[in-house]
Amino acid sequence: MTHPIGLPPGRPLTRADLDTLPDDGRRYELIDGSLIITPAPSPEHQEAVLELTVLMRASCPPEMKVFVSPLDVVLAEDSVVRPDVVVARRADVEGRVLSAPPVLAVEVISPSTRSIDLLLKRSRYEFAGAGSYWVVDPDPYERSLTWWELEGGEFGEMKRIVGDESATFERPFPVTLSPSDLLG
């Protein structure tokens, strides 16, 4: 069995190990010490990320900042993720790293990342104390946006809108959107 260059076999990986990987255009993330490598995103994925970023930036207050991947979000020493879109307090960004829980993390799911985004990443964002977590599904048969908000240290009940349905989000700041806005 071969191992990626520079990564030690037989132990959970850390943030320091992640920093040894080459800057080769791949998306490397760590969740609970396991390396996750995802393929290049689809055009629909990129469209959703771009549209959401434009909508969010138009409403973003000065004390916050909207970023697109790659921005390392350090949830723990063994968990470093790169959400597709992230909203952070400006004061929490240090170079290319967000060292505090994001105010909002957004993932646009792909067939290869569906279970990681809906289950694994959601639980890690919750445990780390992220304020909100959104998942955009670009499925042409049922485009949707699903979200959770942190309440008392846990993500509250899941909410979901589909197609042309819209919602006004108050957190992290007021913005109104629908899945159709993101996936024309």
C-alpha cells in the first residue's frame, strides 16, 4: 500500500501533516485525523458557490468577511476543513487560516461528498461551535438548501427549502435567497 508523500502511516494525521502536502490543486481536508481528498467541482457546484458568494457579500456587515475555498478552517488539531463558502469574523482570520469556529459554513454537495457533508462535516461543525451550517444540493431534479443553526451548543432542527422557495436568514446577517437563485 502506498501513502501520499510526506504522510506517516499508522496514526491519525494532524494539522501539521496537512501543511506538508503539495499545493497541487487538490482539495485536502482532515476530519478526525483522516485525510479526505475531493475531486474538482462540477460547473453546477462552482455556479452555486459563485452565486451564493455574490449574494452573501452584498449583505455582509463590515465586521465579517465572506470567503470561498480554499480557506483552512481549523476545527481541531486533527480536523481542518475547507468549506465552499465561509463567513467569519474578520478578527478570527489569521493569514490563510480561520482559527475560530466559522459564523457560517456552507458546503455544496457532490455525489462524492454527500454523506461527508451531510453527516460527518455537520457533526464536526456542531462540535466546534459553528454558528450555522448550510448544505446546497445542486441536483437538477430537486435543488435545495438545508440548514442548521447552533442553539445551546447543538444544531437545532434541520430546515429545508426547495426550488423557488425562499427563506430570509437572520444569521449570520439578514439575507434572502432560494435554491433557484444559486442554481439558475
